[in-house]
Amino acid sequence: MKKFSLLLAYLILIAVCTFIGPQRIIAPAQTDDIAREIQNTEAIMAEITTTDLTVPADEVAEVIELEAPSEEIDAEIINAVADDVLPFTMENSLIIGDSRVTGLRDFSGLEGVDYFADIGMNVYVVCKKELPVGDMGDISLEALLTAKTYDKIYTMLGINEVGYNYAVTARKYGELITLIKAHQPDAEIFVMANLHVTEEHALNSKYTTNEAIDDLNEHIYRVSVDERCHYLDANTYFDDENGFLPEEKAEDGMHLFPSQYVLWGQWISDMSQQIISPKQVSDH
């Protein structure tokens, strides 16, 4: 029994050695490879750790200098856009109107402006008259609009229509704007309100009171809105605290003194610039 037990134990030992033995033979070789990999990794890490990764000061400065031009480029772009927007000028403009506009023509000093204006001018006859304009001689408004291209066109009519049917007058005003647009599709069109009169003039006149002028101006304003025109109301510039044209600014209660035409012309120019210049920028 004892011999059998020894034999059984011997057989079990042989079986265990047979199963485990090959793995123990391979393991030492794998251990050596792993050890070498660990040594290599440690060497690489040691090299990285001892390497100075700090960027030299001169190289940092060079990087900063390379980033700086981006602001200069932005400034150049802005300046280029600004250069594309031409300085504002009243040159190549046309002003259509009555006797008050003839005062602008004679005294304002606006340069490069054509005038189609006459004493007694109104919307009922403006397309029928022939008037002298520059070196073109006597010419009708439609012929003028056909012969020459304008950048800006201004209209101021109405003081001679006070007392007329305002609805009819507004319709005729609309027809005038339609004619201008047909021949000058690229022009900026400005409809100007009729100036008020002095208090004395209003008290002694049956028709040309400020109330009547305001009523007509309201109709004209609606036309400008419907036709998508600019509207300029110089009464905000000239009126006194009671809404009248000051006596010291008008020689006859209605027409301005020459010095005031100079101021009016400058006001028209300034207001036009405020309207047009932002539009030029947005177009770019």
C-alpha cells in the first residue's frame, strides 16, 4: 500500500511537471524582454526630463512680432473702406423750386449745383416751363433730366400752392417725383418742406399762414414717404420759439436775407451728408 502511494505520488508529480514545465521554460526569456523595455523607457523619460523645453527669449519676441501685423491689416482694411467713400459734395446736384430757391441760387454759394427755379413756380406748371440752366440755355425739366445725370435732386415747391386743394397738389407732386425717378433712377431725391413765414406776415395774409403751410407740408411729407424720398424740414433750423420765421431773418416776411441763404445752403449740405454718408458705408 505504501509503495502504491509512492507510485501514485510520483505519477502525479510527473503530470504536474509536464503541464507547468514549458511555461517556466518560456517565462525567463519574456522577463528579460520586459526588463529591457523598462530600461529603454526609463532612459527616454530621463532624457525628456533633463531637456530644457523653455523657448528662448528671442524666439518668443519673434512670435509676438509675427502676431502684431494682424491689427495693422485690420486698420488697412478699414482705411480702404473709408477711402472708397467719397468726400461729400453738393456738386452734380439739381434743385427744383420757386422764388425761395432762386434765392439759394443767387446767394447760397453752393458750387456745382444746377437750378430749375423761377418766381411763381408750382407743381402745376413745373413740367411745362422752359428755364435757362447753365450752358444749356432754355430747357424744359424733362429735357434737362434726360440730358444730364445728377447724383442728388432736391425739390421745394408749395408756397404758391397754398390755398389750392392739397390732395390734388400732393398728387401733382407725386407725378413730379415719378418723372424724376424715370429719368434719374440712381439719384438721391430730397423733398424739402416749405419754409414758414414771419408772425407779422402770417397775421396780414389770408392764405400763407403757418397753419396752412404745415398742412401742405404734411401732404408733401406723405408723398416723400410713399415715394421713398428723403425729407428735409429746415423749419427746425430757422423757426423761433413760437414756430415763426424770425423777423430778422426774412426781408419781406417770406424770403430770407442773403446771409440766411448762405446758412440755409450749408444746412442743406450738412443734412444731406448725414443722410447719404452712412448709406455709402453700408453699401460697401
